[in-house]
Amino acid sequence: MVQRRVIIPVIVLIVAAGVAIGIWRAVEAQKASASSFAAVNPSASASPPGSSAPNPVYVAPISSSPASTAPVTQSSLPLYPTASTSVPAVSSTSSSPSPTCTKISVRRSWDALSDAEQSQFANAVNQLKKGPKVPGNTFTFDDFVNIHYTDAMNAHGVAAFLPWHRVYIKIYEEHLQRINSNITLPYWDWSNLKVSQSPQLSSIWGPYWGTHTYIGNNCLQDGIAASWVKMYPTQLAGQCIKRQWTTATTISAFTPQNVIDQLDNVTSFAQFAPSLEAFHGYPHVNAGGLNGDFTNPRYSPNDPIFFLHHSNIDRLWNNWQQVNTSNVFNYGGHTPTGAQATLQDPLTIFGVKVSDAMDSYNQMCVSYEPPPSSLASDIPTVLASPEALTEDAIQAFWPAGHINVTFIRQLEAQTNQFVEAFNTANAAS
Ligand SMILES: [Cu+2]
């Protein structure tokens, strides 16, 4: 069973699920009236790096969570139950798209796009960055960076991590679609077995997103962002976009798909979300490096691969929501103030509530096409455990005061256990 899960790509049936709520239309209507996103002030001053302002984190501080958020412990092993769990099909009450969705954005793996499609998408991103601004667009690429920078405290290490980024990348996608109505936001399938094991082999490193510069100032030398300069944070305005791999030619491993698949066995959002948030840190840290924009918890969107990365995170959340219908509106954890999170919590900067962002298909008008099947030759027969993050990397990515090394180490230990069990089972078969 374990082996089957590896060989068979994740199949996600995106189904229409009932009554449309029309939230997104409301958002769009608000935007049209120029009152939406009023809380987003691209010129708002934000604390400079290293200031005493509280820092965002990319992992929930489990130890300070409400009692309802069970700590992840070795003894309970909530993430990786040994019993295999079948994934029930999601039954739909309707097979037609929500009437509020005039169009569904079908997001596809970057690997699945043709050269022309990749080029079109990258051109739109470049235009969002450099202009000209098209009618209907509120924000520039740099405004998106500033939104993330300004509101990072409400978007990381808290229950709203997933819905916050879901709305954020949806608005980003809409901006790109006003530039070119043919495109949708692709996802970077970094967790597939080939890429997770040898991330430098990913097709994302190419003419559009560039590679990295390991030596020197770490300024990107290739890809569209090689000619970009940062606008935010203002302290770094005018600087290049930086990326730094683990070594000159390699990126340390990410969490493999079959480990992430184990999250399907988690029934509580309050447990699922911090784990996915932690796993999402490995691409940030390992591909961004200590000097890269992508590693910074506040201004990581300066690196345009951010949005493809978060499209994949959103896909993985959507996959989990499809495991069981009760997962779609399953939500919990804690807010930035430490209060119990609820679906009624506002995503203030976007002018919507968490409950407006839970159903990807009906509320976001988004579905995800499964990634292309892996070639048998691309699937490693023996998995390597992702390398433990160094203390330096953890300190850079999960700034002091909010860091929970213990949680990271527990996840790493559980991942190692799973990988060892996988390899043992594979060797025996
Ligand atoms: Cu973020």
C-alpha cells in the first residue's frame, strides 16, 4: 500500500460542492468600489528587519497553543499512523460550478506547461513588476510584496496561515489574468519524489525563474528577476533579488510527497496546518539560503517563485480538504493574540473572513489539475531523509521569540521514521 501510494500520483477529484456563497463576487464588487483592501496600504511603514517588532514565524508555536491544539509528540505519532488509510471519494451534491464563478482557474503544475505557456505566465509576472499597469489592477508586484511584509504577523505561525495565503495568491492570480486572460497561477510541485530528493533537478530552475548565485552577493544572474530590484522593504529598496542554494550545485532535500500524504490521516486542521506550514519552510530555507529573499519570512515574495510555491501549498491543503467533506470547513488553532481561532476571524487586510476562503472550488473558483505522472525512472527506490535544518537556518527563517525548534525536530524525527519504514518495506518487497 505504501508503495502504491508512491507510484500512483496523487489524484484529486475537484468536485463542486453545493451552494455557492458568492463571496468572491462580493470581494470583486468591493474592489470595484475601491473600498476593498482598504487596509492594504502599500506605503505603510513597516518595521525594519532586526527591529523590536514581533516577528512572524512559519511554524505554529505549539507549546503556546491552546489546549485544543494537541502537541505533536513521538508517543502519539499523529502524523504518521502505521495503519494505511484509504481515501474516501468525496461525494458532491452538485457537479456544476458555483454560479458565482464565471470561470474556474485550473491551476497546473509548472512541469506540465508548454514552453509557450511558461513564457506567457512569466511575461505577465514581469509586466506586473515592471508595468505598464493594466486597467482594473489595483496592485503592482511590489505592492504584493508589501502586503505580505506588512501583514506577516497575521499570516504565519497562526491558524490563518493557509486561508491568508489562499486569498493572497488568488488576488495575485487575478492581477496576472487582467494582464493575460489565458493564464492561471501554476504550482511548483516540489514535493514529488524526484524533486523533493534532489531539488536542484526541478524544472522550475530555468530561463524564467533562474537558478541562483551561490557566490558573491547572491544576486540572481538569470531568469526574469535578474533585472529586478526590490522596492520593499524600503530599507532594501534598489537591491537585487537574491537566492542562495545549499551549495553551488545542490539544494538540500525537501519533504517528500509520501510523507506529506501521511497528513491525510490527520483529522484536525489545528494539527494539519502547522505541520504543512513547517514542511513549507524547507523549500524557503533550502532554496533561498541564508542570504536569499525567499528565506525571509516577511519579504519572501520578492522572489517570484514564492507564488508558485504557495500555489503548491494551497494545492496540498486542498488535497487534504478533499479527503473528507468534513475537512473543507475544518478550522482551528490560535489567532495572533493567542485566542482560539474560528471561521469568523477576519482576514482584515483582504476585507474577508476565514470562512470566505475555505472552499477552493466554490469560493475561490480555483481547482488544481494533478501533477503529471512521475516517470518510473524518476522515482527513487530508496528515499533519503531530508537533512535537518541547521540552527542558523531555523533562526533566520523562524525569528527569535517565535521559534519552536522542538516542533521542527519532532517533525524531522517523524519524517525520518517514516522514510526508514518506507525503505525497509521497499527492500522487503
Ligand atoms: Cu507568507
